[in-house]
Amino acid sequence: MNMIKSLVLALSLGTATGAYAKDISITIGHVDSQDWTISKKGAATQVFKNLVEAESGGRIKVNVYPAGQLGSETELVQSAQEGMVTMAMVSGPFTKVCKEAAVLEIPYLFPSAPVAWDVLDGEFGKKLSDHCLKTTGLRTLAYGETGFRHFTNSKRTITTPENLSGLKIRVMTVPLYIEMMKSMGAEPTPIAFPEVPTALTTGVIDGQENPISVITANKFYEFQKYITLDGHVYSTDFLLMNDHFYKSLSDEDRAIIDRAAKVAGTVGRAIQQVNSAQGLETLSKNGMEITTLNREQLEKFRESSQPGVIEWLNKSIDSKWVVDAQAAVAKSQAKI
């Protein structure tokens, strides 16, 4: 890891140290594939690179390091804070440094993707990004989309929270997810993502939870028989930049970065939606039993998980964040 950081630092020596620097180098790290057809982070960062380099006439060079080349998401966040990388595109682990961002992952908070987009791109999303900037030194240039997360397992069909009882479900190494699984009666098993296929094959875990696109791209259907489309969390991607670097740029270059980031976030969302829609057909063709929950069934999942998670959140952050998030969702839902 130290060697990689040294390499990135060397590549960044051309970075602007003043508003009038001629040549600028930006490094972006993420853990997904760089294949834009299957990767929302890959698509978003590629679009960002292309737009920034084109609009700057090649004066700003963007180097993208996909597939965890610069470390895990937790390591990428830390590296971006330290200035070892200029940018990172990450999801859940960002909440480790900005706890308030965890309100976005309250189970069953968002009823649909359009509502989530409206909330994130609106007043609440700006308030959250401003707060996280102050506490982390990382500027959220745009919100992308990892997507709605669903359960898969190798044991049985899941239609009620009781069906999760006793199942060992892999979750990210994020406290909120552990609390959520406990509330539903499952046995949360925090495991780093690269270890998931082996853990599924060897029976260390019975199941996992991820968006359809992730399940499909990683061929989890080879290890899992059942999928329940409950959408318990709408998982957000954060396109982050070290704020010290951002402030070193000229107004003109900041504008280029800002425009490219907004387009990148939108493209990431679009690719995620396409892959999720196509992924259902792939999962079905490969023998997965797909279960869709009705409104009454979803309400039971919400009732079993949301109160415990909110109680846990209120112990670590100001409860006003939860109230404001719920109000923003309600307002957006009424509008949409």
C-alpha cells in the first residue's frame, strides 16, 4: 500500500499549488471494474476523465485507478483526506468519517430511485455535503448510485423478516448494516467484498445483500438460489475530492470539475439502472428464484428494521438529521 501511495504521490507532483498552475494532475480511485458497461463507478469516472481533459484542452490530466488498485473504499477515503489521492468514488464506508451520511441508509427510507435523486440533488443533499465537507475535508462533487440492495441466500425463500432468522448474511464492515441485520433477526457477518465469493462457496455465509447489478456482474447466482427484491437500502455513491486541492484551483478549473462531476454522477445512476433492469433477466435465466414483495410484506420488513436502526443512529448523530431526511423524502414523494 505504501508503494502504491508513493506512486500516486509522484503522479500528483504536477498538481496545482496555486490558482495559475499550468498543468494539473488528478488521481481517482475506486473499487469497481473500469468496464463502463457493467460498472457505475467505472462509467462515472471515465466520463469525468473525458470531460475534464477535453474541456481543459488536456491541461488537466485525470488518472483513474479502478478495481481497488489503490486500496479498499475505507483506505481510499483516508488517502483522499490525506491528499495521497485527489479523488475517490466510494459508497457506504464514507459514513465512517461522516456519520451523518448514514441517514441515507436508513432501511426502506427511499421508496424509489427518482425520489432518492430528488432528495440528494436538492436542499437536503446540499446540507449533508456541506456538513461532511466541514467534518472530513472532502468535497462531495456529486452523488452517484450504487442502487437498491436486495437479499440473496442459498437456503430458502424470504418473504418475511422471520425467514432471515439464523441466516448468516454478509454485510459491509459498516456498523449501520450490522445493526440492521440484527433488527431483522439475521446473523450479520462483516466481510470485505473481495472475500464474498469464497465465503459463499465454503458456507462461511448463507447469503449477502447487494444491488442487482453487483449480484449479476459477480455471478453470485452460481452460489445463491434465492433473491428477494426488498430494496432495503438505497446505496449512494459519493464522488469526493480533497478540498485543499479543490481550493487550489482557479475559478475556471473549478467550473470544469463541477460540471464534469454532475454529469458523471448522472451517468453512474443511468448505468446502474440499465444494469439492474437487464440483470433480473440474467438472474432468472441462471436459475435464481426471484421473489417480489407486496406493499404489506415490505411494511413488515420496514417495521422490523427501521426503529432499531434509527434508535442506533440517534445515539451517534443529532436526531435532527433523521427527522430532516424523512421530511425531505416525504416532500419529494408528494411532488413526484
